[in-house]
Amino acid sequence: MKQGIHPKSEPITIKCVGCGTLVETRSTKCQNYSIDVCSNCHPFYTGRQKFVDSAGRIERFQQKWKKTSKPE
């Protein structure tokens, strides 16, 4: 490989806000990151359903689309 053309890669820490897991890796950005979900807390990987309701969006959706009684 040619010398001096590749970016520097330094160790960083990625923190999951949902479960608090810390992952050590390397990056060329050279800054730590925060993520919302990781493989330790994502429902696809864990098999557990978890609703993250921000500002009552689920309730508003359910009220908007709730079924009304059928006219007879």
C-alpha cells in the first residue's frame, strides 16, 4: 500500500442510549457516538416487543383510526 494516503483510524466508543451498552471500535471520524438502539436491545434480535412512545404518538394514531360502530 502507498504510504500517507490512508486516513487515520482511532479507537472510539459507541454508547447505546436504550440499554447503556458500550462498544469499542475504530473510526476515521475520531469522535464518540450515541445511538438509540443496538443489537442488545432491538426487538428483532431480542424477540421482545418494545414500544417507544414519543409524545403520545401511538395514542393519537389509535384514536385517529379507531373503528366506529357500524350503522345498522
